[in-house]
Amino acid sequence: MSAATSQLQSLLPRESLLWIFAAQLVVLLPHTMHLPIWLLGAWAVAVYWRLEVFRGRRETPGRLAKLVAVSLVVAGLVLTYRRWFALEPMVALLAVSFTLKNIELVSRRDALLSLMLAYFLAATLFVFEQTIPYALYGIVCVVIITAALVAQQGRGSARPGRALGLSTKLLAQSVPVMLVLFVVIPRLGPLWAVPQNTKAASTGISDSMSPGDFSELSKSDKPALRISFDGALPPPEQRYWRGLVYTHFDGRRWSEPGAADGYPRWGRGRSNRRPFGDTSGDDRALPAVGPRYRYQIIQEASHNPWLFALARPNSETRGVRETGDDTLVYRTPVGTRLAYDVRSWPRESVGEGEVLSGSEQRRHLQLPASGNPRARAWAKARFEEGMDGEAISGALLSLYNRNFTYTLKPPALGADTVDEFLFTTRQGFCEHFASSYVFTMRAAGVPARVVAGYQGGEWVDQQGYLLVRQYDAHAWAEIWLPGRGWVRVDPTASVAPERIRDGLQSAAAEEFMQDAFLPLHKIAFVTRLRLQWDMINYRWYQTVVSFDNERQEGILRRLLGEISPLRMALFMGVPMVAALLLLLLWLKLSGRGPSLPVASRLYLRFCRRMARAGLPRNPGEAPGDYARRIERELPRLGPMAVRITRAYEKAAYGSDMLAEKQLRRLVRGFWPLRHTRQAQAQT
């Protein structure tokens, strides 16, 4: 077996191996952000072993060694991932096979198989991210993998300049075909579906809220939503992007009781019975006409299933459903950017007569058995004065307006969080106001709930969309009023109305992003630059990433007028035939055939210069005979002609790379016409 292995190793020279390892490293590096870092270490060990085999210091691993290696990496995957049927374990398994292939990388067939796996692994990058930097890096990966394929052809193909040059040329020639296929090929869903980002940390708004959570989000200026409108734009005081409804309070934390599978118990109500993807038969009383908003939201990855929209949302995007709590959820956690279309109706346009069931009333009046006695006493006193829900709400909002301060750095609260906030500290962020308001309204017998989402956003006029960032995270309240249903009440607006009208940066200018390591938001040039980059990202997602069947059909109808098999065939076939005919015509007119080896091209250049000097090469004349004729007829040029001819013969027939470099240098400095004129001038 050792002798056979040594024979096969001769098929993979050192340059070919190095190209393969370079392609593998380039593909594996970005995966370390999603996959366990030990995979890169396993790859390094496999590459080291293969290089040692090449140097003759070790033998190619036998069956037992291969079995041990496979067992170790499989054990590593089992210990790393508890859930196998998910995206990361599947990609990790592909990376493992890609890595282990190095220990038996001995023939050209093995090299081609390894590079094909590299193409697949490079494609999986876009399952995790579809951003512009990833796209550019993916192009670099494809260029290097293709260069590694070119390097396997031998005869100097492994030289970096030649391999990368040919790779770039091949990929550039494929760009027109790629664009045609991008526009024409139908958008198909995945042939399989696996959960994504099983271990990714959640970002943005979580499924519970306690004092201090939203003030932490105020420290992040990362984009959360990008919203474009088809028609009217809601005024700033109506831009409440609701995502979660909290109804359960344990004395400190608001949450929604979780189901057995760990997902919040959203969706009390009729619409929750619809299966995912079913957009027909919406039985809610949504008006066919009247005030409404149509818009598309591009949501950043949050690794949570809840989505964000205005009140009374209705979406026909596949995989999106509405809940009885007036919110939207997606069928899986949002692991990458997600675009979905929404229609929303203001509550006052949706008709009256809604009734709160007994179970729903109990759920929205739930409070702990004890705690916060002063807030309970205040609420009971207002109730005993004969105030209805609307009057109690007005009295509480007046209390906020007179005595409270809006701050991003509120003091810490003890066990009775509501009492301490209402009667002692009186300083807080949005979650403090929303939490204390809902608690007090419930204590007064008024059904109430906390709503979490985002409020406001920055209008980007150049591209026509609303940019909502993480620091726009907000919490507000809703109370149930007979005859009106759920009514939004934002206690924060009573204390800091500029927060609702102009945004967080205006409401808390001195504290805004104060803890940032680099206060880039204060540098106007950097702010404009970041906004320009966000516009580029928005256009990239709109044009490329979210190019779906509907947009594809619209482009084809504009180009073809009518989509039919015949027109599609003509649309694809005519340009290809025309391009082929133009290529053949150009080759015929230019007299160029297949590309010649470098040595032959250099020697032909030498022959053309000799022809201009008055001594052309005869048809069928051998290079040696031609050199001797030059010696006889032009003695001054004879020695150089002989040196060029000898270098050419070594490079062309002996594959001597040093001779090829020498030939290039000699031809570059050989100008026979100049020597001839100098000789005539001397005579």
C-alpha cells in the first residue's frame, strides 16, 4: 500500500496541495463565527499530517487511523450539538467531511472532490448571512477555489498570476449567464427545511420585561427595522411598532406565560387557529375601505419568532400569521433578514362592539397576591371615588406629568418596584412608566396590558424608508374601555412628549449613547456615512436578496409583454446564439485560434520582430535552422537569436520554467530593427 501511495502522490505536486489548502482555509474562516472553533483546529491537524506525508516523514493514515479520526470529530459534534436536525449541525457535518478529506488527499480525483466540497461550503455562507460584505467575500472564495482547480492542470498552471488570472477570466465570462439565470430561473423554495440558529443569542426585545431592560437597548444604535410605505406615512405619534404583549406580572417581571415548547402563549383569539402559510379566510372584521396603511417591513435577524407592525395588522406573506393579541409571528425564529408585507387599520376605523371574555378579563386583571400596597391603595381610592377607567387613567397620567422625570439611568428598585417608582424615586425609562401604569390600572379593576415594540424611526428621504434602530425600543400600555375596546395609552408621553414626537436622542440628549466607547453619533460626517451605508444595504436587500417570484414576474412582463414558453426560450436563446456568432466572427477576423503556450507566444513575437528587420522565418523552417540562417545573413543578431532559440526549446519541449523566464527576458530586450539601423548608421 505504501508503494501505491507514493505513486499516487506524484500526481499532486506541492503547488497543487498549497492551492487546495488555501481554498479550504478561505472557505472555513468565516464559518468560525457560526460553527465550533475546534473544527478549524481539526483542519489544521489534517493539513499538517498531509504535509508531513508529502515530505516523507509520515505514512498515509491507514484504516484504523481514519476510523479514530472520524470517531473523534463525530464525538465532538455530538458534544457540541444536542439537536442534530438543525442548520448548524448540518453545515458542521459538511465541514467535517471537507476537513477529513485531507488525510487521504493523494490523487487528482481526491483534489477535485475536495474542491467541489469547497464550493458547497462556500454556498452555505449565504444561509447565515446575505449582507454585502459576505457577498464580496463569497466572490473571493469562488475566485480562489476556481484558481485551485486551474492549478491542478499542471504545466505551470499553479503559478499565482496564471491561476488567479484564468480564474478571474472564467468567472467574468460567466457573469452574463449568471444575470440571465437570476432573472429567468423560477424562485423555488428549499427542498428541505431545518431550524436555523439554534444557539444564536436573541437580539432586541425579549419575551419578558423588567426594570432596566429597555434602557439597555437604548445603548445600541444597530438597525432593527426598515419600513417602506405604499401610500401615506403615519405621523410620528402613530408610529408604534408593536411586537409583544405582556399580561403576566410576578411582582417584578412582565411576561407572557410560556407553552411547553418554550414559545410564548400568543394568539388568544380566532385568527390564531389558522395554520402557517394560510392567508385565506381571515374572519376578523377588517374593513375593505377606509383609513389604512400599506407597507413592507425588512426586519433584522432577532432569533425570535415575533414580528413588528402597527396595530390591527394583516399580512399575506407566507409563514406570517396574526395572533389574537394584535401582533404578528413568524413560523420559525427570524435567523436572517426577513421581508414581509403588512396592511394595518387604525382602531377607530375597525368598528365597535368588541367584547372581552371572562377568561380574557381575568388574564388582564392578574396581579400577585401581595406587594406594592401603596399603589393598590391609590387605585382603590380612585375607584371608590366613582371614577371610571378613563378618568382613573387621566388622574394617573396627570400624576406622571407633574412629578416624574424621564431618564435613561433610573435608580435601582427594590422588592416593591411599583411603589418605589411611584412614591419614592419618580425617575424612570419607558418600562417603568408602562409597568407602573398597568399595575395601577389593574388594581383599580381596569383590564390592562403592557405592549413592547419600537416607537418612531428616522425617515431616510433619499431611499424613501423609515429606519428604526434598537434604541427606538419602547414599552407602552393598553387598557380596555367598554364600547371602545383596547385603547393605547403611552404614559411616557405624559412625561417626555418629545420622545414620541422627535425620538430618544431629542428626549434624552445629555444621556443618549453616553456609555459608548466612541461617541460616533456626535460626529456629523460619520453619521452621514453610516446612513449612506444603511441605504446601500437597504437597496441591496430590496434588489437582490428579496428578489422573489412576484418581482421576477414583473420584470419578465415588462421585457416580454407576456410570459410563455416560446418567449422565454427566445429570451434565453437569442442572446446566447448572438454572443456565440459574434465570438466566432471575431476569432475569424482576428485570425486567432486557441490560446498558445507562453513559450510559443514569446517565440512568435521574436519571429515577427525578425520579419520587420527584413529576415522572416520560412514556412516549415525549424527554430534551429532559422537561428543558423540568422547567423549567416545577419551576424550581429546571430548570438542573440541562438540564445533565444535555445531558451525556447527548453521551455517548450522540456517544461523548464527557468528557461521560460529567461526567454521572456531575452525577447523583451531584443529589438533587431534598432540594431540594424545602428549598424547602417555606423557604416
